[in-house]
Amino acid sequence: MRVWLDQHRFEPSGFSCRDVDDGVLVSLEFKIAYQAVAFAERFGGRADATPELTPLTLGVGVSTTSVVG
């Protein structure tokens, strides 16, 4: 994910990850909406824009079987 972000010169404004039942949940925040949408499309996540979540946030669930070193 970091390589992809660098290649596209996208800089998230926030990042977190946590263990969930079937893998790891990775959440990023972007100040620019199209960056969140592009990232979500690339990594199979979703871009959510809600009044409670400003700037735009993205959650990507990553299965432990699909993590690349």
C-alpha cells in the first residue's frame, strides 16, 4: 500500500490498523476525496464521506492470507 501511495503521490492525513476476526482492518484518511476513492478501488475497500468523519476516510479489510511482505 505504501508503494502505491508513493507512486501516486498520495499522502493520507491519518492511518490506523487493528486486528479483526478474519484479518486486519486498515483505515486511512485523505483530505482529497478522489484520492480516497482511487485507493479504495485499488485495494478493494470503500470510501466513506459522512459528517462525523471529516476528512474523508477509507477502511480496507485485509485478510491475513493476502498480506504481502
